[in-house]
Amino acid sequence: MGSWVNVAEVWRGPFLECVHRGRAVICDSSGDVIAEWGDSSAVTLPRSSSKMLQALPLIESGAAAKFGLTAEHLALSCASHEGAQIHTDRVDKWLAELGLGERDLRCGPQEPRGCLERDALICAGKAFDRTHNNCSGKHSGFLTLNKHLGGGSEYVEPDHPVQQAVLAAFEEMTGETAAGFGIDGCSAPNFASSLRGVATAMARMANPAGLGAVRDAAARDLVAAMKAHPDLVAGEGRACTELMNAMDGQTVVKTGAEGVFIAILPERGLGVALKIEDGATRASECAMAALLVRLGVADANHPDVVKRLRPTQYNFAGLEVGSIQPAQEFFADGALI
Amino acid sequence: MGSWVNVAEVWRGPFLECVHRGRAVICDSSGDVIAEWGDSSAVTLPRSSSKMLQALPLIESGAAAKFGLTAEHLALSCASHEGAQIHTDRVDKWLAELGLGERDLRCGPQEPRGCLERDALICAGKAFDRTHNNCSGKHSGFLTLNKHLGGGSEYVEPDHPVQQAVLAAFEEMTGETAAGFGIDGCSAPNFASSLRGVATAMARMANPAGLGAVRDAAARDLVAAMKAHPDLVAGEGRACTELMNAMDGQTVVKTGAEGVFIAILPERGLGVALKIEDGATRASECAMAALLVRLGVADANHPDVVKRLRPTQYNFAGLEVGSIQPAQEFFADGALI
């Protein structure tokens, strides 16, 4: 799988209890590597971190304009949301506007991560459904594109026109022929590239100049939508939302399952991608926070940055028992570039 | 932190998406290493995997006999239970018999892991409390010992007679001077030794001959209690309970936080201890299942073993998307010893 570096340390009292390894890379829009930790040529499934790439055809096809999608719709199409009411209400309305409903989503039902919503459903004796799935916004986008294309009721087969459009956008943005795909948690294909390819695609989201007018506009719209609605991209208390709110209003970050995290820095024209070897979210969040601080776009002392960069660990009685820290070799002192 | 080996692989479609590293060691009661993967001399916090060692003074002091503790009490004292009613009812009764109550526990309140109990509490508008803490049985054991010793209301300070008795038992069983302690999730000190020391202690639980009549009886009682009540040691659907039920009725296994797992094999006189570098439970369960199969005490085709050894991964829609597999270098073909 190529080389890894130590990324995050988990301390308990005087003991280094766990170590997470990972790889990370920062690229510009030409695909040049600005900085790299571990082997960034290794093939990676970007999982949900690639949702904004999967949403490009929604705009570029004309579907978004035809169905009057707003920045809120676009933010949801890039979201891994927690199934809170602010998300599901908008998805319900979006589907209704398409003349569709929850039954038309091909993501499975997922228990909401927002405890309030989960508890309210359970106490009301109601089941959670597909609108609660963290990907229901992405799938509403797929359904919008599918309606525009005149597709049938299905849309997640890898050879379906919706997914073929996603594949084309993914390959153009990463600058690579996809290495294949895995089936994602939401049943859509998740196309694979090198980690460097993912970072390059994010740099192109940050600086789409030279990609043609259609892609340029689509990329800018999606980045603007995520910047404008961090609460729709994830939700209350979640890393993506809190980090975006804590930063400069320009930088976009997006997590993916199994320890993936990306960042889009429009003002710098840079893209960041990282992957944790073991898939741990606590490590991907720590690593991303470390890189955002080193890139000068996050304040190492902001409480919502500290919560990921150097979170104190408390036990059930509220006692401080340890902390997570970025590894020295990954988080050297001083600015990065 | 010493060397690690690849232990478990996470596959998604054709891609090796994650790798977990770990170390493991099998010892006999003299402390001799029978088999080793990675550096077993590295210091490890055994976390909840050491609960049966922490329970030795409860019996050896005479407290268990004085207060009429049964095998159920002893199994709970070694448990990381899920806060289901079968656990909390027994803890409530135990505390009442001591003339104590939930308020006297020094573990913090923990949300029950058993969803039925959690949901019932929430829908009834009731808060979870300290009896739901996975360690409430261990703490009831501490309180029993403390009452026997005539201690005050506190009992988790590292220099308290209860914890000093635990420390003495831990050092005698591991054959090492403790390397220090971390504060555990339940606020008690968790003493550290080498991973080899933990495996040696488990081998001595398996074969306590030569440790003196008092320890011999205490170790046998605790192992017998865990064997007799796998449901009290963890709970429905949990790895420890299901693996013990799936095996030969002789082998005891116990998990610990941050990727620790131990096994006690009385018929072989062996102890096993393993630790995952990144702390992942999915990897510690896979690794322990692999070792139990190689040791000939678990059937690689039993559904509850397969569930940990080679679990198929399904997405929210119920589609098969991947699997977890023991790494080849950790799980070679054939019997181990």
C-alpha cells in the first residue's frame, strides 16, 4: 500500500497508547506536489470526500439550472449530513419538487447521527428512512441529473449515464484514469485514484481557471455553496461544519469514511488530501487540523480547531485522562508553505 | 513503541482500503513466550482486559466470602457489560446488599450500549446512571473489598488500599514491576506492564498451580465465573460473550479499550494478549479470532467466529461492499502450536 508516516498520537497519562499512521499531499491545480507525507501515489478510495466532484455533472449538464437548484441544494449535494431536521426537511422538499419521494432514493436507510432526531424518531415509534442517510443530498442531486437525462428509476449502476458522467468528471479533475471503484455506503460507485489525484482535483476545485467556462462555473458554484452553508454540509458539532466556521470563510473541508479528509483553498489555489491507514476519524480530523494550521488558514488556538488538533480526552466521570496530539514528524513547528 | 506487524485488512471491492497493525504474544505460566508477533516487550495499558486481575483481591481478602458473592457477582466484577437490565439489576441488588447505592460508585454515568435499554431510558425521560457504566460490576467489587477493609467512601485513588491490593496482584501475576498507570474510563488506575507480562498473567489465570492456595482458588473461581456467565461478562451480540459461547466452554476472552484483547486457555495453561497500534476494536476482534482458531479452540466456520475473523461488510442498503480479513503474515495456514 506504499509508505505511511506517523500522523496522530493518543496519550493516556504518561503513556503513548495508540499511534495512527497516514499519508497526505498538497497539490496545485497543475497537479504539482507542493508537500507530501508518505506515498501519495498510492490508490485511494476518496469516499465522501469526493462528493463535490460527483456533483459537477449536476450543474454542468444544465440540470441544476433547469430545476432551479439553490446554493442550499448544492451544499446538500456535497454533504455527509447527520440526518437532522435542517437536512431532511430540505431533502423532502427537493424530492417533492422533482415529483419524487423517499422511496426513489437508492441510498439505504441510516440512523440519524444527530441524537435529538434519532431520539425523537424512536420515542415517536417512527423508523428512520433514506432521507436520514448522510448521502441523501448527493442522491437527490443524482436524481435531479437523472430526471434531466430522462433516465429510469435506477441511477447507481456504474454504467448508468449518471455515474458515467460522474466518472468523466472525476477523471478530468484528478487527471488520472480511475483505478476502478468500490461500492460506497450509499450504494453509488466510489471511483479510485491516487491520493495525489484527489488533491489535484481539489486544487482544481479551488482554482478552476483553465478548465473551460462550464467547469469553471460549476466548480465555483459548488465551492461557494459549501462555504455559504457549512451547517448543511455536515451538521451541529461535526468536524467539517465546525472547522469551516472556525476558519477564514474561504477554506472548504470535507471528510470521507475510513479516514479520508480533503481541503480546498481557493485563495491559495491549493488542494489537500489525506488518508489514515487504519481509517480512524479521530486521526483524520487531527491531521487535517494540523495541515490547516500549518497552511495559515486555521488558528491553532480556536476552540473548534483545538477540539480536533489536540483534543483532551475525558472519561465518563469527566476526569481528564489523556489527549490526542499530531505526531511531531507530521506537525513540525512553523508555517508549511 | 516497538515493532508492529500487519494484523487485519479492510477490503472494499478490489481495494485494500485500510490496514491495522498490532502485536500479540502467547505465554505460559512461567512467562515463557510460546509465540510472538511484533515487540511484546513494549509497555501496554491493558485497560479492561485486566479486570480479572483487578478482581483477585476481592476473593483473596476474604471479602467475597464474607459478603456471600456468587459466580454471577464474580463474572460481573470482571465484566465490561453493556448496561442491559441483566447487568444493572444485579448491580443494583449487589449494592443494596452492601448497604450502598448508585451514588457510591466512582465510575461515571455511561450511556448503555444495549440499544433497547438506552431507548427505553430516553423514551421514559430517565437519565442513564453509574450502574449503566460498563465497569459498574468491577466497581461493585471494589466497594465490596473496600467495605471489608473498612475504607472510607473513596476507593479509586492509586494509593488507596483497594488499588494497592490490585497493584500487588497485578505485579505478582505479570511478574513485573508496574510501569506506572493511566486513569481508566471508569476513573480507577489502570496499571501498565509489557504485553508479555499481560499474557503471562493470563497464563497464570489459566494455570494458577504454584501461586499458593489462596491465589490458586481465587484465579480458578474467577475463570469459572466468566466461563459460566459469558452473558454477564459483556452482553448480547458482543464479541466476548459470543466468542466464549462459540468455543469449547473452557476458553475465556476479554476485550479492553483501544484495541486490547486477552484470552485464558485453562486446558493448555496458556495466556494470550494482543494490542492494536491504532486502538481499533474491529482489528482486535479479528486478531483474537484468528489466534483462537490457530490455537484450536475456535471453529473458523462458526458464525460468531466468522463475524470477527472474516466479517462481511454491508452498506446501509444491505449490499455487500467488502470484508475484514486477518493479514496473511498474522494468520498463516495451519495450527499454531
